[in-house]
Amino acid sequence: MATDRNSGIILGIDPGTNLMGYGLLQVEGRAVSMLAMGVLDMRKLESPYDKLERIFSRVLSLIEEFAPDVLAIEAPFMGKNVQSMLKLGRAQGVAIAAAAYKGIPIQEYKPLEIKMAITGNGVASKEQVAAMLQRFLRLKDDELPDKLDATDALGAAYCYYLRMNRPQASHPVKSWKEFAEKNKGRIHGK
């Protein structure tokens, strides 16, 4: 993180043009806690440009309120609908631009990376990610949002937290089975 690798604030964003999730984590040494999470709901806005302005403004306001050291953002996934991907890419770009404008470092993670880091399963459901985050962060049921976009954003922040003191593998694996195959000599009982 910007000042100390063992402390700071991580802003996580799950970009979208209808719903944008955000989550903030406070890190102090090995302790991590949730500061805030929520969803920016833009479904009532008709203009795509108004939605992009709202994303930019909200990310700026989160930065001004919480002074994060880094932005962890979910990367757009490859889908079949090109128009949806374009809209999602614009939303992500605007959130990144807001962070860059404020001088905040940015780390991008694929959805599979986030799910794998949190659940150990790259194809985990949004509900599974939320349940694991609830457990890791000791969140009460009433602290969980109605929209899973917020926990997805918190997941991006938590993924950054998990990786901030760990070097990346030179050849990342896609599953626990693949990891076990590549590390037979290091796993007990094999």
C-alpha cells in the first residue's frame, strides 16, 4: 500500500452501468475490517453519459471520504454480448479515471482471480463469495447488503489484501486440483 504495506485502506469496486458495488477495507497489520460497502443504483437514469458521470462522482466522493491507498477493481469479463461488454468497460474506465485523477494506485483482478482467492473456486457463485467474506470479516447478517454487487466489490478489496504481502506465482493455477498436481512433492500425504 502507499504508506505501509501492513496498514491502510483498500477501495474495491465492482463496476457496472446499472449497479456499481463498492467496498472499503481497513488494514492494520494482520487485522482487516470492513469500513463500508454499498451500491450505487443508476437504474433510473436513462442517459448512459449521466450514469458515467454518476460513477465518476461517486468514486471521487469515496476517495475524498475514506482516503484509500489503493483501488482494487474487478476487470470486465469476456461475454457474448459485445454491447454489454462495452458498457461495462466504460464503467470500469470511468472508475479507474477517478482514482487516477486523485493519484490512487490501481490493481485490476479478473472475476475468476477474486473468486479463487476468496473461496478457492474460480467459478464460485456470488453468494459463496459473500458467505466467505462474511466469515472472514466477521460480518453480522444485518451488515450484508441486499445487492451482491457490494460484496463483489468488497471481494476485490479482500483479494488485494490477501495478495499484498504475497508475491505472485510465476505460473498461476486455475484450481486446487491443478495446484496439487504441480506441487505433489510439497503436499503432505502424497
